[in-house]
Amino acid sequence: MNVLFPALRDGSPTPALRFGDRALDYGQLAAVAGPLAERIDRLTPGGTPRLAVWATPTLETSVAVVAALLAGVAAVPINPKIGERELTHIVTDSAPALVLAEPGTTLPEPLAALPRLDVEVTPSTDKPMPGPLPVEPGDEAPALIVYTSGTTGPPKGVVLPRRALARTLDALEDAWQWTADDVLVHALPLFHVHGLILGVLGPLRRGGSVHHLGRFSTEAVARELSADGTMLFGVPTMYHRLALDAAENATLAQALGRARLLVSGSAALPLTDHQRLTAATGRRVIERYGMTETLMNTSVRADGPDATGTVGVALPGVYVRLVDDAGRAIEESDGETVGEIQVRGPNLFSEYLNRPDATAAAFDGGWFRTGDMAVRDPAGNYRIVGRKATDLIKSGGYKIGAGEIENALLAHPSVAEAAVTGEPDEDLGERIVAWVVPETGAGRPPSAQELADHVAGQLAPHKRPRIVHFLDALPRNDMGKILKRDLRAAAPPAGAGDA
């Protein structure tokens, strides 16, 4: 029997989940999730059933997903902020037999049209006596169906088998020295891989605890890490706020400094924030790299040398390679040669739901085409330079990663945020375009020429932006990733900001 959460079956009194002042230990979680799994099983007979979970950042969402995993029914987490068109597509495509939600929640159409099962979380103050939990299905059984962002078409349902969850979480146990003694702190949404699989199912697989903040604040992070928190998961926008506040707030700096592990993911953490955090706390932030389709591929190791600015080395059991434009493997580990990352291993998804064409196109033999571009250094660390479609700029015969230019711009004291894209140019092929949010309170805002000269001085003249657009804010998604495809709509009038 493949057991995802051994501590759940042991009925341990160890704390498992805490959201605000509401908490469940493992015995209580088993006593709540076990009967819910039995109800799910009765309501989803036969075939390969699926259910939707209205994935609010609550105890109820965590219990719903655990119960679905115990019942062997694939869960489809739904973003509570989702738009009607995207929701209709997801429900039509995944055809869930029912929807799980916290009591009293008003669900939008078409979820409201599905049979509904409320998730009641009322732990007894007495020691619970959970009954036997269901026998869990095999490794290849679908565990979750997580929908992609749909930037190039309707969102695709990524079918993640139980095998992928278990192998990724066990590889992170090794890379991060993750144990049952760890208490993870985070405020990530529960409809993505980062917040749900790593941030909730990860602690449960280890037999440890998770403290979800509900909503991110630097005060809440300081409070939890000053108490019993040992690990912090966050995205770059969160770490940016922590870096700024820690420089002025000794309590926050001390709390971050006592954490065993600070992990950033879902997008690259700018080098300026790495430096600010290390200066204020004495601790380094480690980064890892993964995708919905692959879960986790690489990470800086907790017991390894400093690899700031990279996403580390391949995780145990995961094979990673770089390929050139012709699909040939790149052997160089010189930190300069750019190639597309391809991955194979037990961490991969099974298929795109109802999309055999897209599934086949996503693979090169047994290797998954990530669409992410990177370089590899002599120590085997990978540094992401960006997405092949949006972040690799071919200008004047050079392949230029947007990420290094963004880091150079962020090193300018008058730049708060920066994004870099390419646009067609008759002479260069593509010209480099910078999108900059000036730092408030920094005095005179920088000029386009000043920023272009700054980049040329830090990197090389051919990497300077030819056009600089100044914005009030950069468009971002729920995980803090910059939506580069939305930048063009925010552009000021033509001719402004030429450098």
C-alpha cells in the first residue's frame, strides 16, 4: 500500500495544520478527513472520478484535499478569484462529480450547479478515535489536476499522479534536510503547486506542521518565526517586502535569522533582494525550480555551498539537460551557454487532461520540454535566464536572457521594479525593451538614457535597453509572477523613453 501521509494513519497528537487560531493535530485530521473520504467514495462511484475544491486559504481546503487523496479521487483546486470564462472551461473540461467547499460559501456558476459537499471541521476536544482509513490507490492513480495559466490558449489540466507528489516531496526531504521537527510558515494560495503540494502536503508527508498565515504580512512572518517556525516559503514579491522591512526592523531581521530555511520560488528572486536579506539577517535564501507539469526539478541544497542567483542542482532521481535550438544536448557547463531545460524522472505529470496532442507535443522522446532557458555552471547549478517565448531576446546576433538585464536594472538605486522584453527590430532582429517602476522617495526619477548606460556599464553595451517605459506598477499574477504578455497594453505613447 502506498501511503502518502504515514503520520495520519498513526493518529499522532503532533500538530499538523494551523490556520490562524484554528488547528488540527494528526489524530484530529484523521478523525475529520477519514469520514469525509468515505462520503466522497460513496458520491463518486466507478471510473476515474474527479471533484472540485473551492481552494480558499483555509483549514477546510486542506482537509478537502487530504480526504480526496485518501479516497483516491483526483481533486481539481479552483482559484476563488477565477473569472467566469476560465471557470466554465475548467469545469467543462474536468467534469467533476461534485464540489467541496467550506460551509456558507456562495459558489459561482457553474460550480453552484454541481452536487456540493460541505467540509465540516469541528475537532473534538477529547482525544479522537479515528476509524481505519481507506486503502490508498497505486502510484499512477491521479492525485490532483492543476490547471495552467492559459497564456497561450485555454488552460490545460495537468494530471499529477500520486507518484509525482511522493517522489518530489521525498527529494525535497533530502535536499532541504526536511524532518518531522520542522514547522513551515507561509501565506501562499492553495490552488497552486507551491502553496498546496509543497506548502501543505509537504509538511504532512514529513509528519511535521504547517502554519498558514491566511494573508501575508511581515508582522505575521516575524511572529511565527519568533515562535516555533523553522522554515519559510514565499515568492519574490513577499521576500522583497521582507528585505525592505528587515533592514529597518530588528525584530523581523532576528526572526528571519533564526529560521532554519528560507525558500523562494515561483519566479526568480532578484539579486538585490538576496543581498539585502543576507545583510540584514545573516541568512541566505535558497531557490528551487519547478513547474506544474514537473513539480520540482532542481534546488540549492540546504547542506550545499552558496549558489545565490541559481536554482541549484538536479534533485535526487530527476534528470535535467540543456538542449540547443536543434534539440542537441549541450555538454558545456561554463555558465554562459544558453539552452532549453528538458527534464525526465518520476516527478513528471501523466498527461494533459483530454489533450493527447498537447501531451505528445510536450515531450522530446522521454524528455519534457519546459520552455525555460538556462545556463549551467561548473558545479552543476542551473541559472534560469527566462522563458523561451518571452525572456530570450535575440539581438544583434546575441542570445540575451531578460533576467540578467532585470537584475542590472534593479541594482540601480532609483529602480523599484523592472521587467525586460524584446520587440521586433529591422536592424537587430529584436531590440531590448525595459519596463521600470521608479523607486518612490528616491528623488529625481532616472532617465531612459541613464538606465541604458547603467546596464551597459554593468553587463555589456549590446545588452542595454533601447527603449525604457516607466510604469506605476508591473502586472502580476497571484503568485507574484510578472505577466509580460500584458505589458504591451500598459505602454505609454510611442516615442517615449527611447534610449
